[in-house]
Amino acid sequence: MASILTEILDRKQEVVARFRADRAARDFRDRALAIRANAAPHRLLRALESNSGGVKIIAEFKRRSPSAGTIRSDLSATDVATRYERGGASAISVLTDEQYFGGSILDLSAIRESTALPLLRKDFIIDEIQIYEAAAVGADAVLLIAAALGDAALAKLRATAEDELGLDAVVEVHTSGELRRAVMTGAKLIGVNNRDLRTFRTSLKTSERLIAEASRDRIMISESGLQNPKSLRHLRALGFRGFLIGEALMRAPDPEAALRDFIAGAEEPSLPQISCSHRPVAGPTEISTAHSAVATAHGHNPIQIKICGVTNANDARACVELGADMIGFNFYPASRRYIEPAMVRRIADALPARTCAVGVFVDADTAEIRKLAKTAGVRCVQLHGHTTPESCNELVREFRVIRALSTDTRFEPEHTAAFPECDVLIDAYHPELRGGTGQTCDWSAARAALRHTRFLILSGGLDAQNVGRAIAAVTPHAVDVCSGIESAPGVKDHRALEQFISAVRAASPMTNASSFKS
């Protein structure tokens, strides 16, 4: 049986064919270019990138749908748009498909006259003429559905919208394959539709799955099935930057109040409230009685624990609750675990004093390190790459500095002595990656480096199964874990995290461990 999407696209082909044959449509491209010549470009992208305004919701005007039937008929398009703007929407999505959703291009035109918010035309766009029409009536963005378009058509329509007209193209995906296609076409804004357009069934697991596969340099938007603030809070913690909500708002007695409730309820609840401080670099840490049994069971173990590659508040909260001493945030843009400094600021400001937020940098100069660390609110910096002793000595006046060194063929334990005022992290060597490699470093070299540094952090390929042996072999001051507790790059497995911390707390460093090998 043909899917609903196939049926809709067959009808849309007929509609577009009639539209192109209409003489009134022949000058749409010229009209669109003239209007866009004086319009601000990429307004939706800028709205979602902005650090102000809290949760970014694209509120949708939708009269009906094939799955839900009539949703609302007692409010006009302009009535709803005005309420959305008052309620705090970052943008408005307008359904313009007539046959299946009861919309109209006239709704988009009317809403443009009533609000200055960025407007997204949501339709089954298969032809450039639909993009020109959208621009001509005042749209700032268009939706392109990957499932409805081949690779060539998707790339062409994205280029028409973004490169020719300065609109934004939200490329909508539902599968891993569609996500890869969106990235290949250059999409900057990617919408994950939790509704399968072939069956119209909805599941938030679609967003949970695809965000783990998405590059951190894309703006990810979750769409459909968002019924309460809790779901937004969860998805926002995973990395989504925007949320498209229609039916839940349209069905609400007061769409403005409902939108305000979504925004307020979706804000992250606070982590245990105390500002992060610059702790002493060595010595045992106090463990609050408020923490879990895992954190308290071995409270006299002096080995500190650093969890690196944290990308969201939900994982940071788990680290705090389980008793981690340090949480690392990666500011290297090429990393799959990159997190924006502004997002780290919200997390770092809520960390308890005993938990140190660490900013991770690769080959950054001192000015950039200072700037990003200030934005993020971190007082400890971890430096990978070719950072010189001179640069480290300059930074130690302001920060706790961790100098990361890898045990490649050129590494000598004495190299750590070049950084007397820094902590030293010993990691495995990888020709391309800086941390999070999953490879084990040379434990014997790390052990030998102990006599040349005041505080040694052991990293590289650690997990719950081998960390006890690693501690016995090296006797470090701290251990660092990243990929060993992940379900996907940047997504921490909380059960694995708990097991790792428990294994560290149970470990007993030995003074004679020469028989242990990495």
C-alpha cells in the first residue's frame, strides 16, 4: 500500500504543475530577488544561534493534519501569530499545504503583516517556484524534506534558498541515511522529525538516536510529538538547539500561555548550587553525604576522577551526583565532543565547589584560551598539541593548567619536567585525535613520569574493567575517562559511568607494580 507521503507528493506534483502554468507565477523569481535584496539574510539561523531568550521554540500555525484531523478552527492565522509572539516564540512555522493540512500561502502572507519574527514556510517543497513564492510573500526560511527529494534536488533547492535568496533551509530528516544526506548537501539547520511521514507514527526515540550521530557544528531542531516541557528539557540536554511545536500549542485553550509554560518548564533545573572554585591540585577530596552510595563507599581513596567530553547538563549532573572531581568540556571545534562555551557557562555556574570544570583546548593561543575560558566560566584549562612551556607559565598565573602529553615514540618521562607549575595528563598517542581515542597509553612511561611532575593524571583507554589495574600500575593522582563510559561520542552511559567511578573508589594503588602491563 502506498504511503501517505507518496500520496501527498503525487498530489503536490499536480499542484506545482498547475502553478507553473499560471501566468501570474512567471515573475515570482524576479519578485523574490527584489524583496530579498533588501531583506536581512538567515534570520532563522541567527535566532536559533542567539544566546539570549532561553529555549528556542518555533511555534507552528496548523489547522489540521492527516493523522489528527481538525486541530483548531476558531482562531485566525494572525490571532495565533500574535499570541505566539507575545508568548516568547523565536520563530513561527506556517503550514501552507491546502489539501492535507488546510493551510494556504495567504496565511503566510497575513502572518508576515502581523509579526516581525522569522517565518518558516512548511510545505512539501519539490520545485524552486515554491521557494520563490515563499520569499515573495515574506518567508525567512523554507522546509526541505529529505524523504521527499533526491540528492540532486535537495542540493539544488537548498542552494536556491540559502545561496541565491539568503533564506534558511531547514532540511528535515527521520533516519540516519537522511541525516548523512542532509550534511552532504551542506545543510546548516537540520530538523529531526519524530513523526515518520510514511506512517505518521511518532516517537521521540528518533531525536534521541539521531542527535548522537549529528555533527556539533549543525543546528539541530526536534520536530513533532513534543507534548510537554519535560521532553524539551531532555532533548535540549542532548544537544538540540530548537524545537518545532504545533499541535500541543494549537489545541491549548490559550496558545500564548501554553507557549510560556513550555519555555519556563524547559529551562534546565539547577545542579547543586555553588559556584565552581579553583581547588587545590592535590590531596583527597571531601565527598558530600548528598551523593550516591557509589561516591561515598570509598571516600578515603585519594585518587581524583576526571570525566571528559561532557556535552550536556544531564551528563554533568550525573557526574556530580556520582562524585566526579573534574568535568572536562571540549572547546576544540573539530572534536565530535565539542560544546559551545556559552552552554558550558550555564553548567559550570551551577557546579558545586568541589567539582572543577575544565576547558579542553588544542593548539589554541593564550588570547583565545583566555577569551573562551572567560565565556565558559572555567578556571582550569587542559592544553593539547604544541603549547609551549612559556605559554603554560603565562597561563598558570590565572588558571589551573593541565598539560596533556601523549606517549608516542618520541615521549620521554623527563618531558613532563618542562611544566613544573602544571598538572600533567598522560594520554595515548593518535595521529589525528586529541583525547577520546579509546586507546591505552604506555603505563610504564606514565609511571616513570611521576617523579618529574607534582600531579599526574592518567588517561587513555580507561574503563571500569581496566582502571583498577591502571591505578595499581601507575599510582596516579587522578584518572581521566572519556570514550570508556560512552554509548556514542559525547553521550555518556550513566550505568558505565557509575561502574567506572565505583571501580576507581575500590582500587588500591600499589607502590610496587612493575609486573603490570598496559
